[in-house]
Amino acid sequence: MAQRTSHRAAPEHTHPDDVSVQTALAALADPVRISLVRELAGSQEWSRSCGSFDVPVGKAALSHHFVVLRGAGLVEQRDEGARRVNRLRRAEFEARFPGLLDLVLRDEPTD
């Protein structure tokens, strides 16, 4: 019998090939999710735990935002002990939606 290392179920991931453009755009339409994607883009893979992001939402809302990002094929997560770590699925998402992440990650113009 395999030993379970976490009390929570492993996250389910959607491959970007199975994501519609509407789903991708909806996931990227929220400012908190854009912030998460930008922070992940500037971090090494698997180096950021869910609690390490500086966003103005509680734990439950943050969890929901990660569910949306996983469902859009943007983020992959895995458990490392008590921490859930993340990586941006940049190459896979770019293959499905060429140029979309570059637009999202581009610095916003200042007035």
C-alpha cells in the first residue's frame, strides 16, 4: 500500500492543448491571476509556494485563482512536503497560444 504524504489530493492539471481561447482569456482577465503569472514568469520553476505570492486576497481566494490557472493550462503544481509549489507552463502555453503570454507579461504603459 502506497504511503500518502499529504492530506490533500494532488492537483488536477489541464494541458494547454485542451484549453479554448475563451478559457485562456478568462483566466488572464483577472488582475490577481495576471499578478500570479507575472511573478511566476520571473521565478525559477518550482521555487514558489502558494503562500509566497504578494496578492491582496485570502487563502481560499488564492486557492481558487490557482484552480482557474491550472484549468487554463497556465500553471502546474506539485506538493513538496507541506508546501505546494508552482511553475508557469510557459513553453506548453506558448505552443498553444503563440504570443499571448508575451502580451500579458509586457510592462504596462505608464501615464
